[in-house]
Amino acid sequence: MKQVELKYGFEALEPHIDELTMRTHYTKHHAAYTNNFNMALEKVPELSNKTVEEILADLPAIADTTLRTAIQNNGGGYYNHNLYFTVISPAGGGEPTGVLAKQIEKDFGSFSGFKEKIKSAAIARFGSGWAWLSTDSTGNLAVNSTPNQDNPLMERERKWIPILPIDVWEHAYYLKYKNLRPDYIEGFFQVIDWKEVARRYEIAITQ
Ligand code: MN3
């Protein structure tokens, strides 16, 4: 599996996300998750025809617990970062429009209600992890957070499709924001590509 190609330069999200953080995040952290995921996959030939989404939604099917953990951590890291780097853009920021905007109002009261909820989830995540906006196949939205490189695809009780991730590992923000995770989240909101998030929402609910 391959890292998503960036549609912008490493410096393009300045000043909200700095060039060195973007470069290190993509060429070191994301590259390592991708390489380690591919190495683990080579040892589980029965997964060779599956998509990353299918693999992460059925981790218990991997019998070897060491390989299962490797795929949970590195497959999660691979998937999460491909999504992260796809939903940010130098032309981002603002608020969504259309069907997604209407559903955000329905499920969270308002855009600012949604923003407060995901920001709280991101700030409350102890240690490393992610905050998420996800949809089910009928369009209901939910905000949650996960530890490490876990994600909503791994949820066993209900099928959630992530459409917006916020990486709150320190490697995503520490060089610029130091310990100030809330300031990074505000900066992240300035680069969210809502057109891409809305596109993913519409695909998820029409499948
Ligand atoms: Mn990261």
C-alpha cells in the first residue's frame, strides 16, 4: 500500500501547520507506518486481496496476535495519516455547506457546537491518539476519540466511516505549538478542506 500523494507543498499550510512538522510527519512518521504495515502484510497472505478498510474492520480475523498488533498499529497509522493529509489544504478553513452542513446542525445543533465537541474530544485524549468525525451508512454523524493509531473502523458494535480525523500525537504539532494542543486544533481548523470532507460524507451515505 502507498502513502497518499500530497496536493500541496510541505510549506503550504503555514502558518497553521509549519513546514518542518509537515515534512517530518509525512516523510518520516507516515512513511514508517506505511513501511511497517507493508512488511506485516507480507506475513499474512490471506489479507492480500483486502482493502485497508476491510482489514482494520476485522482485526480479530488475524490469528497471530503479534501480527495483529503490528497491523492494528501500523495499518491504523497508514490509514489515519492518508485520511489526515487528504482532508487538509491551503485553500481550507471556513465551514462546510450542503448536506453535510445540514447534518452537522441536526446532530450537533450548529457548526460551533460541533467544533466544541470535537475540540473537547481532542483535548481530552490522554497521551497519543486521534479525534474523529464519522458517519454511519445512513448519515448520522458522531464525534469520538481513539488512543494510539486506532480509529472508528475498528469499532465492533457499529459500522462507522471516518470522514475527518484530527491527529493529536505530539509529532503533529509539538515543533510549532509545543504543549499547546488547543492552539494546534484551532490552527488545524484553518486548513480543513470541507469540500473533501463533504465529498467523503456523500460517498459514505450513498454506498
Ligand atoms: Mn501523526
